[in-house]
Amino acid sequence: MAEISKTHTHTAYAYQRTGKKHGRLLEVGSGRIDPDRNIVHVVMNRQPLGGYSGYVQLVPHGVKPAPPQAQPERPDAGDEDAGDDHA
């Protein structure tokens, strides 16, 4: 088995909502991809306060992440009586 580099090769960005449909990506840590075991290792040394959606994106060091697209609202958000009865 080949020696696996443990140096972090990617920057981690977390999505923070700034409105109902808009947000921004904030740098929150770093990580690396282990292709032999199909695992991603991420160290987050900070998290966004408020509006943290849980979405994290890994981008190679030195590359800026693409601006996030507007996130669509859930189809039934705010309309609790609509839809099928899921009892």
C-alpha cells in the first residue's frame, strides 16, 4: 500500500444563510481527500454564527469557491396544512 499524505490539500467553506434565499460561503477549516478509502477528512476550527445550514464545501488550496446560488425554499415551507396526510 502506498504512503498516504496526511497534509491538508483543501480549504473547507461552510454555507451561512443571510436571508431566505441568499447566503455566503465562509472559510471554516481545511481537509484532505483519501481516495483509497473513499473518505474525506475535515477539521473545522470555526462555524458560522446564525444561519448555518450544515453544508460544507471543500475547495483545493489557492482556488476561490464559486459564489453560491440562491437556495430554493422548501416546497411546503410555511404551509403546514398543505399536502398529504402523513400520519
